[in-house]
Amino acid sequence: MRKLVIGMAMASTALTTPAMARDGQWYIQGDGGVMVVEDQSIDVNAAEDDAASDYDTGYDFGGLVGYDFGSFRLEAEASYRAADLSEVIAGSQGLALNPATGAPGGFTTFTGPRDALGEVNALSFMLNGLLDFGDDDGLQGFLGGGVGVARVDMDGRVNATGPGVWNDSDTGFAWQVLAGIRTPISDSWDVGLKYRYFRATDINLVDPLGRDLNTSLATHSLLGSITYNFGGEEPPVVAPVAAPPPPPP
């Protein structure tokens, strides 16, 4: 009977032991979700905010490898985001307009708003630092940011023939702010929800007329994430307390 009691006590201890702590281990993560691009203002030949563009809702996805130091995590991340162009607005400088195929004279310009075709996309490589709040073995929050580089490619036109208002790319500095929650679903796997504010600054392009276009790209993303943890520091093992000997007869 005494052996049975001890065995039951040890089994109940094992059942109530929390999942392995995440501290001191490597992990990989995949993210994906929807993205909204902020209204984009564009300087045309140094004329500030002389053009603008609007975009439909797009997508954002990526992957990363990270290390958990405890309350702080460090990550190397690659991600890609894209959205379709819906409208351009040309100011006093005008934007390039390609006439119908075969029309003489090449490019002209237009002013005012026009429905548009095209896309903006950005491939980024970032180094992130995150602070964790809460228990690794339950629901946990995190907050942080990252810096790196991004290649931004912008393609836009107001008709379906040939080149349009712009079609160029630039690579430069980018930064982001991250916040979210995550929770373990096993000793190795976590799931989470992440918000990302991403900004690529000082994007310099050249339009079909040879003029300089200067702008930036800012996006807001809501991402689901899944994380695989490779194992790390084991939680301390507490020896079970032996049952006291039975009283003498």
C-alpha cells in the first residue's frame, strides 16, 4: 500500500510539472498575415509632397532565427511585404503618363488623381531585440524593435500600356516596432499573435522622365506566428518527498 501511495504522489507531481522553460535556447519562427500601407507622399524633383499614392490591403510574411536569454530575446529576421497600388495623385510637377501604344511624342505628364495599377513591395533583413513579460510556461507578452536594411520596389502606371509613373527600386535603412503575445502548446512549439510597424526611410527613385522621386514606406501588419524551440536549460528537478514510515504496531 505504501508503494502505491508513493507511486501516485510521483505521478501527480509529473502531471503538474510545467512545460520546459524557454530560457537559454535557440528557436526558429514563421510569421504571416495582413498588412496596411500608410498613405505615401512623394517629393518630385525636390518639390515636397507633390505627389501621393494609395494602396489596397496587402500581405506580410517572413521567418527568423532567435535566441532566448531569459527576459530578453535577440532575432535575425528576413521578411517580405507587398500591396497593390490603387490610386496616384499628381501635384504641380505632374507625373509621367505613357500615351497609348504607338502614339508619337513619348511621355507626357498629368495632374490630379488617377486610378492606378502596380505594386509596392519590400524585402527586409532585420536584427530584433525583444523584452518578454510573463511566464514562459503560460501566456506571455513581448515588446521590442529592430533595425536593418530593406529593398523597396515600386511599380505604378495609370494605363495598361508600357511604363508608367514610376518603376524603380532602392535599398536603404529600415526600422520596425514589434509587440505581441505567445503561448506554448507543447515543450517545443509556441503559437502567437504579433503587430509590426515597419518603416523604410529615404527611398530615392528615378521616374521615366529622369526626375528624382523621394519617399518612404510605412506599414502596419497583424501576423500569426508559430515557433519551434530547440531545447535549452532544464527546469530544476525537485525530488519527491518520501512518505513517512508507518507507525509501529
